Amino acid sequence: MSKVIPHSLFTDFDIDLFKGGKHYRLHDKLGSHIIEVDGIKGTYFAVWAPSAKSVSVVGDFNYWNADEHKLNVRWDSSGIWEGFIPNVQKGAIYKYKIQSHNNDIWTEKADPFARLCEHPPKTASIVWSADYKWKDSAWMGYRKDKNGLDRPYSVYEVHMGSWKRDAGNNVLSYKELAKELVSYVKEMGYTHVEFMPVMEYPYDPSWGYQLTGYFAPTSRFGTPEEFKFLVDTFHQNDIGVILDWVPSHFPEDAHGLGYFDGSHLYEHPDRRKGYHPDWKSLIFNYGRNEVRAFLISNALFWLDQFHVDGLRVDAVASMLYLDYSREDGEWEPNMYGNNENLEAMSFIRELNQEVQASFQGAVQTIAEESTAFSGVSRPVEYGGLGFGMKWMMGWMHDTLEYFKKEPIYRKHHQNDLTFSMTYAFTENFMLPFSHDEVVYGKQSLVYRMPGDEWQRFANLRLLFGYMFTHPGTKLMFMGGEFGQTAEWNFQNSLDWHLLQYESHAGVQQFVKDLNSLYKNSPALYEKQFSPEGFQWIDYGDHENSVLTYIRKGHDAENDLVIACNFTPVVRENYRIGMPKKGKLKEVLNSDAAKYGGTDRVNANIKTANKPWHGQKKSVEITIPPLGIVIMK
């Protein structure tokens, strides 16, 4: 058996950058790389393990014998072990066998930089090079415009393993999804798709949020090339791709990052900062330079190598606060005596600055952040964290709480809906109805609605209409768009058979038309993060549970007038104040017959010279039961 040949892909400059936490392309150096040395083909291996006494590559090519291929430690105190093993080919299965200086502990680890992993429950890494010829040059050329903050941004959130399955309840492959999912998202009119984590993870019930293979698309659905093909197909159909990314914590699985070289290498050594009580997982040491470089390299890897258009960063609140989910005595204040994790904040700012510098505003980072932390989506140079957008969790919670109330009680809770406008422009908000809202006994969206079958679906259409006319970008979890009735179950397909029923098909058609309206109405996106883009007509009609407002873009000709009726009582001859005279055209009505409504629509709406709501003019319209009317 051939032995390890001394070889390195690292320059002295690489090592200086790595030690300083400023090497953001570590995936080009660490991990396994198929190369040729002195005319011999084989694989170069490099792994960071500073507490190791010895590191061996074990695999199917050496009968998992730790004595065969021992790597050489670098002389520069970087803690990197490396070497070239001749004749190890693409597809070889391997791990690192590490003997630690710490009590001679032995660990056997998957490669943190592996490009492909074995199909779970197997846990080894696979030598791989994902050769792929991209065909999305047109999209890459104009995506900066598509991903801009003043552009329509309607996201379809997808769990790949349960969007749709075949007749035998088997998951669809990346290639099958490229055919079926892409055509569906395009038909529905969404601008972006967001995937729950695709990075390799060992445990299906974690939905991918407990990662072990940070640089490897999960092998559950195919190869890295096939995942690139899926992204490429979305781009060729004018749809952006966002990935959920998890730098907040990682599982304690034996083959993962935890206790990697017999020391707390990736995780913070202090359990008060390094262990997550909610998820029974480990927390990265954001103050360690090499760990920051690992994570930032990982973010850039997906944006660069897989042409991804955005990262939705998971559980940001848990990173920002030292006392997150901790009781008194279980956390230690920072140097200023408060609860902010200064190292995590510094890491996040560095991440967002590097993403912006590398991609010049062509991609977005989106924070899933559930607290009132200030400046999440403000640029770093102005004291913010630098994200492009932040999930508006307060809006989501208040809105769903309101909608589940019987309409007769809603007049007492109208401020649940109007309160969001007091802070709507403090951040660049995305309005999410995510997977978290349809699991663990919360019920599906449609079954959270009160009333009989007709009222439930009318409420759901009203909910989506209100969401699309409220300032901010949009995110909707799969199944919501057609009124999935069962709670989401990651082990089963969505209930596509429901579309044979008029009420489900009607909601789906309404969402399709909402997406079309959003994309074709500058008033809904040009100023979606600015108070200039929104004006109340009247938010005080509690008695009738009616809200009326205007959405504005750059050109007043494009302004939209919106009226929402949150009760099942028809509001006929309902007068609304208007800023100027003219005709109004109804462009969308959630009560139209094609959506399963009662077809109380408006035609020939003209302003009258009757002052109302503090405006000089006014109009009379019919607002349908549990309906939204959008007029131009």
C-alpha cells in the first residue's frame, strides 16, 4: 500500500490568513482534493486538529487501518495535518482517525470539509469533485436586480423530503425536483424558493437543522452535481434560490465537529457559552479565529460554488444573547455587564460585510431573529448587523392570533393587526408564514381559522391578501398556498389530492394571482421598506372590523387602495376617503367566484365630491364577507 507523500496546498500567506481568521476560501485548501503530484494521481488531505498527537486517514482503500496513512503535521503551529495519498480516487470513502494529546483520547471523524457524505445513517465522507457546466449565465448577469430590496420578493419555503413523494412514498431526487418543483414554483409565480437545510445531516427529525456535513449537499437526494443542476434549472426559469444556513449550533454526534481532536475545537469550551439547552447541541466558539474562518468560508462556498442567491441565517437570536434559554446563574455577562454575545455580534458583522464585498449586493442574507434587537438589517457601517432582511416574527404571531379569533370578538383586537405599522419600517422586514407555524399541534393555517368550511377558506384568502398588501417581502411554507389541512409531517408528501376540491383549488389560484399582482404592482415593492410606501385611510373602524389603506410606489399612478373586512358580514355602500378624484378599478377581490367566494365584486367605482376620512373625495364600495378588495 502506497504511503503518504509530503505535499501542501497552503502558502505561508494562507496560514497567516487562517490564523488571523481572515481566510474565507478554506474549502480550497482543507478537506480532500483530487490532484496529481509528480505525474501520480491521488488525493490530498488536510485537516485542522491542533490538539492531535497523530492523525490518520482511514477508509475503504486501506481497510480502515490507522497505521497505513498517517498525515504530517505542519511546522508552523497552525495545527493543520496534511499529505498526498497516491491512487485514492473519486468515490473513496474515508474518515480521520485522531489521537489526542488530551489523555490520549481517540476520535474518528468525518471530514468537516467533505464535498459529499455517505447516505445516512452511514456517516463517512466521500472523496469527490463536483464537475458541472453551469447554464445560468443570463440569471447571474441580472440577478442583482432580481434580488434588490426594491424588487418583488415572494419566497416559497420547501422541505425537499416532503414536498412531494412518489407512489411508494420515496423522496424525489434533485433531478426529479428540477422537473416537478421548478415548474410548480414558476407556475405559482413565486420569485424565490427557500430550502430548509440541504447540508448533510444525520437525523431526519431535525429537518436538517443539526448539521454534520457543512460543505456537502445531503446525499439523500443525489450528488452535488445534481443539486447544482436543480439550482441551475431554477435560475434558467428566473427563480432565485435561498438556503437555510445554521451557524448557531451543531450536534454532538460522534462523527461530527464536537470534541473534534479530543479538545473543544469548534465549540466554546465554557458550557455556558458552548452548549444549547433547547436543542441539546453545541455552540460555535465565535471568538476563535479559525472557527470564524470556517463558518464564513462555508457561507461563501454555497453562494459561490452553488450560485445560491441568499442565505437565511437560522436562530440568530440564540447567537446574540448570552442568556438565551438560560436561567440566572447559567450564563455570564459580557465585559460591559450585559447579556449581548459580543463575539457572535462581531462574527455576524464580519460575515455580512464579506458577503457584500464578495457579491456586490447581488445576494441577500436574511436573519431569522425573534427579538427586538436593534439594527439587524442596518448596514454594519451604521452600527447594524448588516443583514439585508429580518423575519417579522412579531407580525406573524400577532396576525395569526387575531385570525384564530371568532369574528364577533375581532373588533376588540383590531390593534393586534394595526400595531405592526408602528415598527414596520424599523427593519427591512420579511413577513413569514414558515414551517414552524404548522407543526407541534399548532395545526395547519386553514384549520387555525374559525367558522365553517367556507369561512375557514375565506379567512385564509383574506390572510394571504393582507400579507401581500402589508409592507415587506413575503415567505410562505409549502402547502399553505392550497390550504393543506393536515399539520406538516416531514415523513409524508403534502396532500396534493386536495386540489380536486374547489375550495383548495380556489386558494391556490388566489395565491397565484397575488404573486402576479405583487410582481406587476410597483406600489407593493418599490417602497416596501419605507414609510413613504404606506398610508392609512382608516384604521379605527373597530366596530365593523374594517381596515383601509394605500400602498405607494414612486409613481402615484400606480398607487393601490386596499380594503379588508375581517367579519362574515357584507359591508355594502362602504365609504372610503380618497386623496384625489377619478375612477378606481378593482384589480383583485378574494371573494371572486373563481376563488370559491360569493362573487361580491365591484365595477365602475368613481369618486364623489364628499369628504371622508379626512380626504377631499370618497368612494362607496362593497367589501365582501371575510374579504379583501384591492383597487387601482
